Amino acid sequence: MLRIRGRSDGEETKKRIVLKATQLFVQKGYAAVTMNEVCVASNVSKGSLYHHFPSKDELFLYVVEEDTAQWLQAWEDKKNEIVGVQERLYALAEHYANDFQNPLIQALEEFSRSRVHPEDITKRLAHLYEAASHACRDLLKEGMDTGYFIKGDLEDYVIIVNGMLEGIGRAAECSIPEKTPDDIKKYYRESVRLLLQGIYTG
């Protein structure tokens, strides 16, 4: 029983660290957060913090990986309530729209460009992108398998469509000084309409 209790306490400590670290990364980005701040916010010792996360890189990547997993699970839950490839594509665009101002995405970009990373970190960053594009890949494959989309190279389609969905929010930030969530959603819906119907009149 003592062993079980110890493991449970350790899990609770880890959850608390992740929660407080997430709040700090959301508020301040990657570079401005220190491990000392995480210790104070989590009310844990340095030894306890470094037992769970040997470095700030490890802690940050864990936070982003958890956030990505939650985003994907939320999409799976939403997708299962929707019938039809077209409606699912519009719903996926809205799912991207709801997340485009996620501060952790901006913090991840900051982290990625901050320096040359070792191979293990580079692989985890690549896996994060792959995980984020998973929803897009599955939907495009479903569309091609059912004949709703034109057959083509799935990986090329993923890069194009995922790039479109990720880029709309960034472009909107630069071009719309006072944007609202409804403004952003409108652009995402219009992007899907153009993708499905095309803009060529010939």
C-alpha cells in the first residue's frame, strides 16, 4: 500500500507541475520561463521537478505533446458526431480556427527556431507536426477512398491542405487589425469552399 501511495503522490506531483508549467508557457512563451518559476508555481523542490523533467526542453515538449493529444482527441470526438466528408472538412477547418491563437503554438515556433536542436529533440518536433497533420491525413484518405476527392498523392495533399489550414490564421493576424473569432471562422470556411469548388471559371 505504501508503494501504491508513493506512486500516486508522484503522479499527482507530475500533473501539478505540468498544469503550472502550461500556464507559464501560455503566459510568457518558452524562453522567458525558468525552472525556478515552475518550482515556485508548482510548490515542488528542484529535486522533484528534475526527477520528473530533467530539463526545460523536456518539460516544454511534454506540455506541447499533451496539448496536441488533447486537440486530436477533441477532433475525434467532434468528427464522430458528423456524417459526410464535406461536412467533416468544414468542421476540421473550424477546429483549426478555434485553435489558431493557441499561445503554445507560438511558443513552439519560438522554441523550434531558438537554436540547433539535438537529433532526439528534432525527431520529437517532427513527430509533433506529424501528429498535428494526422486529422487532415485521415480525412483526405477517407475522401479519396470513398471517391469524394480526386485520387492523388496523399502526402502531397496533406502538405497542401494542412499548410492552408495552418496558414490562414497567420495571414489573418497580419491583414485584419481587429479580428473576431467569427471573422477567422469565415476565412476558414471560405478556404474549404474554394478548395472544394475551385476559383477557375474556364
